Amino acid sequence: MNSIANIWNHPKTSVAGLLIAIVTVAGVLSQQGINLGHAGAGTIVTLAGALATALLGLLAKDPGINGGAQSTTPPSTPNTATAKLGVWALIALLLPLPFLAGCSAVTVAQDIVNWTPALQSTVATVDSTAALLAPADAPIFTAATIGFDAASNLLVVQAKTYLANPSAGTLVQIQTQVVIFQQQVSSALLEAARIVDPASQKHALAAVQAVATIVGVLLSLVESISSKAALTQMAASSTINQSAVQPYLDPSQSAKIIAAHYNEPLSLARIQIANAEQAQSVSGF
């Protein structure tokens, strides 16, 4: 009886708990390959998780204002409940990320294509950065980044090819290419870190990191729809681990790029980055 009374007395909290349960169960089902049928380009499971997350977001937007005037209610249970709802909404936003971002290979391919303008822009910045470096450093930087144009173009072409005609063979090509590109960028980061001139090093690292951020996102997307066997093969091709380049990355710069692309808060982008890095570490990258 106490449980039923609590549900009645705290409806918001109860609804939030139910929605979080839906999001959590949807995540588990999706990770196990259970989709309960398709809904558009996604699945019933991912749709349920997304709707639950959206409803949680609406619940969390209660600012404690009544009728446009500042509430006179002292800090108490209602305000505490609202604050908790905000935290729970953030948790719910994070829980479905791995499978909502990569609910199918088609959506991942489309996301890769959506990143194309930003990717091309960052690669173009890398191409022009050599002119800002000290004469002794420019040739080293150019040699380390010379493959970025070809690697980015090939990955985008593969994604567009998959969208036009989805096939297992093209998906394997995307999985292979995203690792190759990521390794090229990691190698370039290590080379940029070896530059002695402080000004040159700063320019070089900033330029390469912009590319590294986007390639890291693309790798995470591809990971999210790859089988365990495919992940093992991808990780085996990764000779430069993320831990080797981590000291040379600026988390704030990466968060700004991701937040701008997905039109989301910086705080959420930072948590996404941390989650992606953890997932890649677990996978062996």
C-alpha cells in the first residue's frame, strides 16, 4: 500500500522511473539484437527508447515557476524532485547513445555523409597549416598528414555507396577504412607532438585534433553497428592505441566540434566523448 501511495503522491518521479526503465530495457534489447520489428529506418526498440528519452526531457524542463512568477515554495521536496528529474533525463540521454546513434548501418552511413562538410573543412585546415609552421617543421607536418584528403574522400564515397546499395561487402570496407583513417590521424598527432617549436606545435596539434575528433566520432558510429568479430578485427588493425595520443588532445576543442554538429550542450558532448573513449578502450583501440 505504501508503494501505491508513493506512486500517487509523486507522479512525476514515478513516471520518470518508468521512462528510465523503458530506456534501459530498450538499450539491453538492442544490444542483444532484439528489435521487435522495424519503424522507418530504425526499429521499434530504438523508437521506444527515443520516445521515453524525449518525454523525460519534457519532464525535466519544469523550472519551478508557476504562472510566470517566481515560486515562493522554499527549497523542499518538489524542487529536489525537479533537480533529480534533470539528472535522470541526462542519464537517459546517455544510455541510448550507443544504439540510437548506430541503430542501423544505413543511419551510420548517413551520419558519416552528414559529417562530410565538417570533415572536409578540417582536412582543408590541415592542408593550409604547414604555411604557419617554422620552415624546419613544415615538411615533417606535411608528410604526416598528406594522406588525409584521400582517406577522408574514400570513407565518404564508401558511405554514399552503402546508402545507394547496402551490402555486407561495403560495410566491411567502411569498417576497414575508418580504422585506417583513424590510425593515420593518430600517427600525425604523434608527429605533431614531436615538433619542438612551441608555436608550430600548437598550430599542428590543433589542426590535426580537429580531424581526429571527427574521425573518432565516425569510428564510434561504425563500432556501434559492428559485430564482436568485426570489432576484434578492427582493433587488431589498430597499432596506435588511443592511450598513446590522449595526452595531446584538448577535450574542450573536441566537445565544441561535437556539440556544434549535433546542436547539443557542451556538457553532453563531453560525456559522449568520455563514453566513446571508454568503449574504444574496451574494444582494444
